[in-house]
Amino acid sequence: MRVIGTAGHVDHGKSTLVRALTGINPDRLKEEQRREMTIELGFAWLTLPDGEEVGVVDVPGHRDFIENMLAGVGGIDAVMFVVAADEGVMPQTREHLAILDLLQVPGGVVALTKCDMADDPDWLELVEMDLMQVLAGTVLEGAPILRVSARTGSGLDELRQALAVCLAGRPPRADFGRPRLPVDRVFTMPGFGTVVTGTLLDGALQVGDEVEVLPAGLRGRVRGLQSHKRKVERAAPGSRAAVNVNGIELDQVRRGDVLAAPGRYRPTVRLDASFRLLPDASGPLKHSSQVKFFLGAAEVQARVRLLGVEELLPGQEGWLQLELNAPVVAVRGDRYILRRPSPGETLGGGAVVDAHPKGRSKRFAPQVLARLEALRQGSPVDLLLESMAALGAVTLREAANRARLEMDTAQEALKELMDGGQVAALEAGADGLLAPVGWWNGLTQRAREEVGQFHKASPLRRGMPREALKSRLKLAPRVFNSAVRRWTADGSLVEVNETLLALPGFAVRLSAQQQAQVDGLLRQFAEAPFSPPSLKECQAAVGEDVFSTLLEDGRLVSVSPEVVFRPEDAARMEAWVYAHFEQQPQLTAAEFRDAFNTSRKYALAFLEYLDGLGVTARAGDYRTLRRRR
């Protein structure tokens, strides 16, 4: 599940375009509809041409609401950057682009809207050329520019296709097993209670999970989950989610709080970060400046402590220690934005490198700057976990190689991850498979869902074929086999036999009519045990699904594509063959046929079945014994 965000100047048609693409009006407030201007974040969703359903976050474009815009773009996977063809690049076009670049939003698509109002080809070409210059050197350099009109529908199909292409090569959001949801909206529903929404990061949430609201530390439980107004049992990382929380009152949570797995995160009021001052900033950033700090959906006042320099000039990069007026939840690698409080101006942004420094850093100490440079690369624990999250089930050596860690360092990091319950061992031994707990839990959930869907589609089958499940999960044989061993050991799945898997408690239940048909068929087998109904006659009598059930549960045994016996009858014939070879060195098909008063068809089918089992071997017109009991 991925999320697309809009961005662009006020009145360039972002919300109108979202409504044309999705059929959903993202402007939910009466004031927004009256003023025809987005003030708060809006939400919608659409299905792309490749079948993927994506969420859409619509943000305000007016400069007075730029800070609301910042609450919506932190968790997006791509941007739909909107520029009106009749106006071209405007001030908030540039400011929104700078914010997208600072947050390192991974690309997107440019929608040149209102093309029906600017039908001069030369003008449109000038606007596109100006756009390409503005986009150069940013995360949107080289992004496709599509001419569209929300009013006429022109170009909308091409826009949907371009969005699908943009997202197609992106890996799914990593599941580190430590879910957090930056809250961007809070409301209550009669009969249900408090609901919070946001884009889920770093892990999955399931109905029944215990959660806490940070920074307050209030505990609750997930009562219900929705994604795109549909109830779900599990919300995956990267998805837009609405979470109905038991035990939390409406006035106890607000935008900027974080809903998280208990004990996984600690709020902070001080953090170390890299920073880039925008080239067009109105002036330098000085030590001890007061700023507004934006991270996720949070907005707090902060004081800047510049490290290593007295000031940063426009376009320069450096290190900051930020002292916050209120606690926030942050982890290494989180992107943030700084704005000047008055007059309002976006200054720049960067990435958190240490969310919990031990104290106030000495501003000009070389060891402090060296430490920050090292932290920029990440701790061994961070690097190893990120490597595993990208690879899934993997050996320690493979994860260490990707993370560029020495094996001794990787082993120490792995011990810390396993002690903290963040990594699970799927196989024993130094070269065994490991997996992040979040990834493993997600895979287990998917496997159970696939088997459950198979049960619904084929209720008369005892279980789902292993190969079918492996194909659906797209797992390598080694990973799949290790996963099945663990699932059957912990009770997530049941191994029906060597080829079938089922959910615990599942059993085939025949209707009264089907049971009567089965009883009638088995009576025919009892009446003529060595000349029974053929396979096709069996299928005609009870149906293909019920017949498959009889084979799977062992009440019938197929010895050839045409011949089926009851297992007790097959065992009796096999025992006779062994007894025959105790007296004679050879056996002919005619001798076997006469012994059971059957036809040549049944005799040959069963003898060839024994050949296949390695009991007998054919030599011309007779058979010899290959394997004794």
C-alpha cells in the first residue's frame, strides 16, 4: 500500500485534480468548500491501471497554510506536483518543491493542469521549459510532465499510467516490527470512540494490538482498523490507516502525537541532525536562533545550537543540535523541516542522526563533529536491521555484506537485535536464515490469509498445496521450507500431509447430500473391490471436489490415471503379491488377474503401480520381486 501526495501553488487545481482522478472531494470542511481553497489535509484513494490501490494526501497550497502542508507530506512515496498551465511557476511552487527536496520524497509526476484554459502551444512549451529549469537538481529532475485538464478529463488516463510507472519500481515500505503512526487527524465516531489517522511507518498494526500514544505514554488497544474506508484486520507499513483506539479519549491525543507499539520509542526534547540552509533563504542561520521544527505531523518550537560554526550561509550545510520546547518521537534517518516563526519562511531541513544525545554537545569539539559523521552512516545495529529489512529472510553473512559490516561487528549487532526481539532465527546454526520480526509477522499473516482464502474457494479440499502457497508468497525454496517448519511448529499452519497445508481447526464438512453420494460410491467399491468404478465414474458419482477429498484423506488410492482402489483392497493385493513371491520367482499379469477375478485393465494398472513403488520389476511378460517387506 503506497501513498501519493499533492504539492503546488494555491489555486493551481490540486483538489480539483484529485476529485477528477478519484471521484472523492478531499475538501471536507465547509469553509474549504465555501472558499474553494484547501485549508486542512484532505484524503482520497484511487486504483492505478496496474490494479494497485494507492492513498492520496491532498495538501493546502496557500502560503498561510504551508505548515498544514508539512503535516501531510512526510510519509508519502511519490508526489503529484501540480502547476497550472495558465500561470506557470509561482512562489509556493518553488517553496513546495524545496520542501519535497529537503524531505527527499522519492520522485513523482508533474501535472500541468488547466490546459483547457491555455490552449496556445507556444505558451505551454514555455511553461514546460521553465518547469524543467526549476526542477533541475531536485528530487523531481527528469519527472514526466503531463498536460491535463480536470474539467474536460484530457490527459487523466495518461496521468494515472505515469503514476503507476513511477511507483512500479519502488520496494514496499520496510517492516522493522516497531510500528508508529504520526497522527495527522483525530476525531470521534458515535458508538466507537476515538479514531486517529496517519501514514503507518516501520511496522504493521493489527486489531487487538496494544498501543501507546506518545509523548504522553497513554496506553490503549486497537479496536478497529480501516484503510480507504474499508475494514481490515491488519494495516501494513506505508498504508494510510484509520485506527479506532480503546482507552484513549478524544482530548488526550492531537495532531503531531505518535501512536506506537508500547516500549519501542522514547520521546525526546533534544536531537542532533544534519542541516541544509536553502540557497534562497533571506539570510544566514545563526547560533541560538528560534525556529519552528516540523517532523512527521509534529510542529514544535525549537532553539538551534550550531555545531562547528557561528552561522550558516544560504546554500551551506552543517550540523545542528536542536533543543525542543516539547517532546517528539524521532528515529535516526527521519527527515525534518525548519521554518522561521516570523516572518514565516522555510529555512531548510535535513535528517536526524541521533534522537537521544547524552547531553549538550560542545560546539567546537572535533570529536563531536567526528561522532556525528559516523552516526550519519548509522550504528551497526541500525545498518544490520535495515539490511535485513531490505532482503527479508537472509543469512548473517549476506546481511553483513550488504551493510558493509565486518562479521565480528555484525555478530555483536545481531545479538543486540535478537535480545531486543527484533530479529527471529528461522534456522539454527551460524549460517542459518534470519528475518526481522516485522517482516516475519507480515509473511505469517499473508500465508494464513492465502490458506484461508483457499479454504473458502475449495472447502472440500483438505488443504492448500504447498507449491501453490510457495508460488503465491513468491519465496525461494529454502526460505519457504524453513518458514513452513516454523509455522507448523508454532501452530500457525497445520501440515495435513507432505503436500498439503491447512489452518488449525479446518476440516472438510460434507453436506448430507454429498455424504450420501460418498456412501453410495464406497458401497460400490465394497461390492466389487477388485473391479471398482473407474476414476471418471467416481467423479461423475460425487463430483470432482468431493472425489479429490476422498483421495486426499486416504479413503481412496489412485494407482493410475484411470484406476482407483480402497486402501485396504490395495493392501490386500500387495500382500498377495509378496506371498506369491515366497513360493514363485516370477509373476505374470494373468496370474494376478485370475487370483482376484478381475480384468486385465485393473491387473496391469496395479502391477505398474507396484513397479513405480519399487516393489516389482517388469521383465518382458513377467515380473520379479525387487524389494522385500
